[in-house]
Amino acid sequence: MNPTDTDRIVLRVLSGDIDAYAEIVHRYQNEVWKVVAALLLDNQKTEDLVQQAFVNAYQHLHRYEPGRDFGPWIREIARNVARQEIRRRMREDRRMELYYNHWLALRECGGEEQGVQLTEALRRCEEKLPPEAARLVELRYRAAQSFGEIAAALGRTVEATRQHLARIRVALRDCIQKQLAQL
């Protein structure tokens, strides 16, 4: 890429020509895709994160220093977005492992009956969920779909889907605790 040509486009965007940003996306989308795909190995999520990288770059375009090569700048943004996703996945995996270990411990300490009670409490709490929340739980945990796939199915953004599921998990946890306290 010709850095001076890219600099001119950046200056146009910063001057209010928002449509000019499409040219930057067109020029650098393959580079950004390669960076994210190499770190994630998940095509659906890669697509979401490439878009997020370009959104982040747009929001921080004022920090780009004209005269420097734009490619390394936007690739670093893409790497950061991918790293954030990897860290988020690791946190979620740890959380799921903790839940699973907790469930196993309950079964071992309380015998089969407590495990059955926990499963029944979860089922009753899921039945109380609004239809859209129940569908989100179904798609994520039973169909094992990615947040990108779920967002597309529900017509939402990935981040809105992720936040909605986090609120549902809190509601289910609270409901299960109340159910078990009544036993």
C-alpha cells in the first residue's frame, strides 16, 4: 500500500468523509483477516472480530500518525481484538469448568439426589425464562453455537447477545439458589 495515499484517505475520514473509510476497509481487510484468523482458527468469530477491529480502528483513527505505514497500525489493533477474545474465551472456559466441578462436587457430597435436585431446579428455572432468553440458552448450550451464529439467528449484535446471555446466567443462578433453598 502507498502510505501517502492511505494518509490522504485517513485525513478525508477525519475531516468528515465517513464513506472514505470503506476504502481503508477494502485495502486492509485481507491483512486484518489473516491476523485474526491465525490467532483464532474460528471463521465465524474471525468475521465478527475483523469487523470489530475496523470499528476500533475507526474510533481511534485520530491516534494514527500520518507518515507511518497504516498496515502495522491496523494489524496491531486486530491482534489486540483477537487477544481480548482469547482472554474472554479462557475466562469463560474457566467459569464453565468451575461450574462443572461444582456440580460434580455436589453430586459426590450430596449423592445422586442432590445432583438430581440441581438438575430439576435448573429445568424449572429455564421454564420460567421468556421465549427469547430460552432460545438463546438453547442455541448456546444445547446447540453449542457461537455468539456470532446466535446473534445472526436473533438479529442482534454479538456484544448484545453476549451481554444478554450473561444476564440470563445470573438470573438462572439466582433462581436455582432460591429453588434449592426451598428444599
